[in-house]
Amino acid sequence: MSLSIRQALTEDIHHLTGIDAVARNDERRREQLAQAIRARECWIACKANDAAAPLGYGCLDRSFFGEYFIPLVVVSDASRRTGVGRQLMTHLERVASAQKVFTSTNTSNLPMRQLLAQLGYQHSGTIENLDPGDPELVFVKFMR
Ligand SMILES: CC(C)(COP(=O)(O)OP(=O)(O)OC[C@H]1O[C@@H](n2cnc3c(N)ncnc32)[C@H](O)[C@@H]1OP(=O)(O)O)[C@@H](O)C(=O)NCCC(=O)NCCS
């Protein structure tokens, strides 16, 4: 699918909440998203011919020991498995323009783990005790 990826604006928050089931139900996620938009750390993917209707979003910050870190990438249910997540991740890697980029996901999140494997991320540690019974796996990608 041909996508355009741009920085999210304050007025995009309603669309992003609409495609992110967690944000719809979790005030903390909505605040995280709003904060990322204010900090210009959130990018959205839209169809190339419809820049107003996001299909997904991703965030990039330096919250992980000062390293580039992708804390969130979310694709609408209807647009999954069409390459949106892959294109968002690749865009964030380009924006970081760093030697390495980190991200993390729950052990149970097989779609994200598969996406990371496809993009060349390697396991870089495990954090216990965030979600009970579902350790957080940290990944890193070394850029060439
Ligand atoms: C994880 C997520 C972002 C993937 O986005 P996506 O746009 O569907 O992913 P893509 O279409 O770019 O898929 C790229 C590759 O990832 C893997 N993948 C993605 N979804 C998968 C699934 N459900 N099962 C297995 N592999 C999957 C595949 O290797 C896929 O390549 P292929 O389609 O050529 O086989 C999406 O499922 C999502 O938004 N999940 C909810 C939010 C979340 O958990 N985010 C991650 C932690 S913040």
C-alpha cells in the first residue's frame, strides 16, 4: 500500500484514539500519546491520497537510557498485515538516524515479535514484573 508518513499534530489525537483500542480505554495511554505529540515524537501513517485519516502511528523518543527507543507502534485493526507497521518502523529508524535503535514488547505479542524479527532486531534483554506472567522483551537493531 502506498503510504505517506508525517508528524502527528494535536488535532490528530481523536483519530489516533479511534484506531488504538488501548487508548480508547486507558487514560494513561491517551496521556502518553498526547505527550508524544506535544514533544513531536509521534508519526502517523496515512493513505497517500488521504492525509487526514491515519492507519497507524508510531513514537520515537530517547527515554531508554538516553538511546533511541520506539515505545509504541499501533496499526488499526482494518489495516493490519498490509505493511503499515513495517513502514512505520522503517520510517522511525530513518528519523533516528542513529547507530542503534531499541524497542520492547511483551513476550505474548507474537505479531510484534515477528515484525521485529523480519526487520532485523535482536533480543537485548528481558524485564520482569511489568505485566504479571508476561515479561517485557527488549530488542535492538544495529544500523549499517
Ligand atoms: C504489531 C503491529 C504493529 C504489526 O503491524 P502490521 O501493520 O500488521 O504489520 P505488517 O503488516 O507491517 O507486518 C510485517 C510483518 O510482521 C509480521 N506480522 C505482523 N502481524 C503478524 C501476525 N498477526 N502474525 C504473525 N506475524 C505477523 C509478519 O512477519 C509480517 O510480514 P508478512 O505479512 O510479510 O508475513 C500490529 O499488529 C498492531 O498494531 N498491534 C497492536 C499494537 C501492538 O501490539 N504494538 C506493538 C507494541 S507497542
